[in-house]
Amino acid sequence: MDALLVMIVAFVGFIVAYQVYGKFIGRRIFMLSKTAKVPAVEFEDGIDYVPTPKEVIFGHHYASIAGTGPIVGPAIAVIWGWLPALIWIVVGSIVIGGVHDFGSLIISMRNQGKSIAEFSAKYVTPRIKFFFFIIVFLELLLVIAIFGLVIAVIFKMYPGSVFPVWMEIPIAVYLGHLIYKKGKNITSWSIVAVVAMYITVVMGFFLPFHMPAIAGIPATGVWTIILMIYCYIASILPVQTLLQPRDFINAHELLIALALLVLGVVASAFGPNFHLVAPTVQSTPAGAPPLWPFLFITIACGSISGFHSLVSSGTSAKQVRNEQDALFVGYGAMLMEGVLSTLVVVATCAGIGMGTVTKAGEHLIGLQAWTTHYSSWAAAAGLASKIGAFVNGSANMIESIGIPVGISIVIMGVFVASFAGTTMDTATRVQRYVVAELAGDLKLSFLTGRYTATFIAVGTALFLAFFTGASGKGALKLWPLFGATNQTLAALALIVATIYLRAKGGAKWVVTGAPAAFMIVMTVWALVLNQTKFYAKHNIMLVVLNLVILIVALWIAVEGLIKFFSVEPPKTEKPETATT
């Protein structure tokens, strides 16, 4: 019953937060207006700028920011105990992550849908735009390269997920054709599409696919190449051709998965082996870095993630058709990500205790089952281990409502792989915008076209993936930088939002300023600790890159602080009408 109570308390907190705090920042802080011009309408081109119903863009936005981030982060961080992870997920999502995502979205919408790197020059100083581009480019490069490997690992662990993941593409394209070309009802046909997808899930259980090595390239490398080709194609197509309908299906898939997990928690709560078996707090697990500040770096997407500011300002700002929809899309999607992360904590801290089978064939339950994944930091940090802990724990809970564990594992495997794919190709599209914007600033017009810019985005990620060999695992060399890089970007996005609000007058800036200060302290602290670790291990590449990120973070923080105190707020606030 303890796991059920944890879930209920967290969910109630998210609902109250949206109705109270979310609507407060929409009305009083950012003063949303239903009559304001938005980029999706003003620059509509049928490719990137596309006015979209809020339910559809919510699905696209949520699927893009979710990925495996809210799964992987909490699945590692529970090694410090379920309570610290849960507190950071709930509090972080409400007062930091939601504000960050919503603020990035609405400010971008008021700046022609430009990326945060582009409009940072307007609110801080022109010279920091280049530093922003360094962080953003590195962040997206890592996301594109590593998520291809994540999907390859999932396909290897759960071969039944291969068929349904790829079948979702033609289903989505046909759904988009019916909705945008034939004018069919989006709700009814989306239900049909989701039913079709779950039919492929059942088929996938009976049709597992194991990718063989091809021309000396192992399976992970083959999958990485295939996925990069897919990313290129998906990212140059109009958003309504594939990305929007696919992500709308994914949003339904997510809701179904969440519903199955919630029902699984309720059904399991009355069983004999379902309770929180993980330690409540474990401040010094074997081999782990200190809880402070690394808890706040490890759990990123489940609480706050700089990648979200890129999605908000890179793709979603070009599709939201009305300012009033921005709260539902930006703030609401972040809270829903908190819901997912809460269920990850329950699955990895209680569901896994219902039973797991070791490689030696031994069946374990309770604390012993949890310890097989979390005996040390090295064990918990392995990609297969953390994905396996979530999928197996979830399958145990879903089995309690009568779905066979084999089918449950395929459902969750497809769920994780689908959202990793969404994150990867959204990152590719955003990287294309970033490359085009930078090329435009440098007067390199031949690099601004979507085909060329996308080629650069995919080509650099492909190079990173294969620079250590044919396995496609090259990005793992830089993966230790990702957490701090991601949270540094989040802190910098909050700094820009704070200066934006400072210029509006009054004390509105506190809503973003306090989170910005907290995040910059945590990330700089983590960067400094990482620097000493990388230096002690004589890892020159990580030492140099980590130092660059640290310098950029401090530079932008200082520039932001100077700008903050130099801004002269208006004597009387600009008249705007809050209409939410």
C-alpha cells in the first residue's frame, strides 16, 4: 500500500499545481493573450510553421520531450533512495521544470519562433549567442548519437519491439494523410491508428527480430545507420506528414501505458510482494557520486531538462496556434512527464521487487531483486540495467491486471523505443534549425537550406557514433558530459527568461530567477566535481570539453547577472490583458 499512496499523493500534487500555480504564471507572470500574433499563423509555410490544435501539439511536444529521459534518470537516481528521487521529481517539475518549459515556449512564440540560442542575444548580449550555440550544438549532438544506440540496445534486449516500432511509421503517415488531406475526424481515426499499433505489438511478440551483423558491422552499428537515415528523412518532411501524427499516436500510447501502469499499481497493491523495497534514503551507495549535487543532474527530464527548452523554442513554438494553448502544451506536458517519472520510481522500487530472474536463472523477490540492479553505482548506471529495471518492474505490475508478462514486456519495450525515436528525430530537426540560424548569422547562406543543414546535423552525429569503431557506441565516450551539459542549458534558459521578466517590471522575475540560481549552482558544482574526476583519470578529452562547458556556463551566468542589474524596468507595466 505504501507504493500506491506515494503515487496518489504525487498525482494529486501535479493536478493541484496545474490548476493553481500553472494558471497563476499564465495569467499573472506571462499574461497570455488570445489575440496575440503567433509564429504558426504569421509565418505559416506548411513545413515548419503549422497552426496545430492544442491536443495534437501537446502530443507532439510531450512525445518529443519525454523520450527515455524521464525513465533513465529516475531509474538510476533511486540508488540514493526512493524519497529523494520522488521529492525532486514532484517539486522540480512544478516550480522549476514546468516554468522553464513554458517560459521558453512563450518567449520563443513572442520572437518569431526562434530558438533560445537565437533570442538570447536580444535579452542578454549579442556575444553570448555564440556561447549558447556551443552548448546547444553539443547537447543535440549527444542526444542524436546516443539515442540511436539506446534504440539499438532496446531492440537487442526486446526483439519483439522491432516490428511494432517500425510499423508505427506507415500507420502515422496514413493517419496524417487522412487528417490533413482528407479532413477526417482526428479523434476517431487516432483511436483506429492506436488500435492498429497495438495489434502490431501483439504480432511483435510472435515475430521477434534479431538484427544480424552486416559487412562486419555489429547489430548496434547497423541499427544506428538505419536510424540516422530515418532521422534525415523524418526531419526534412513537413511536420504534419510524419512527426505530428506519429507523435499523436505516441501520446495515446503513452496515456495507455500510464493507464496500464496505474492500474497495475492499484491491482498489485493488494498482493503479498508489492511494496517499496528500495531504501528510503541511501546517501552513500557503493561507488556513487554524492547525492548533492548529482541527484539534480541525474534526474533531468523528470524534473527539468535543458533539452526541453530546445523543443519548446525549436519546434513547438512554430506550431502552437494560440498563446493560451502554450500553458497546456508547455507547463502541462512537463507535469505529465513528472507523472511518468513517478511511475518509474514505483516500478523500479516496488514493481521490481515482485520478482526478477537473474542471468543464472535464479528467481529473486523483494530487496534481493532490487539489489541485482542496484548493488553499486556501476550496476545501476549501465544502460541495459536501468532500462531492464523499469521494463521488468512495469511488466510485473501490468501482469497483475491479467496481461501476460511476455506481452507486457513487449508493450513497455515498444513504449521506451518509440519515445527514444521521437526524441532523436526531434533533436535532429532542432539541430537543423540551430545550424541554419548559425549559418545565417555567419552569412553562409548555402548552409541554411533544410537539406544541407539536416545533413550536417545527421552527419556529425554519425561521425560521433562511429569514431571509436563499427559498433556505433562512440557517443558513450562523451556521455559523462551529458547530464551537466543538459542542466547547464536549463539554467541558462532560466537566466534568459529571468531577464525577459525583469524588463517587464515588478517582481515577476522571481518565478524564474530563483530556479535559475538553484540550477546554476547545482550544475557548476557538478561540473567542478566532474573536472577533478576526469583529471584524476587523465581523460584529456573529457577534461577539455568539461572545462569548455564550465567556462561557458560561468560566462553566461556573469553576463546574465550584469544584464539583470542594468535593465531598467518600465515605470508602468506595459498594458496587457490576461485572458486565460
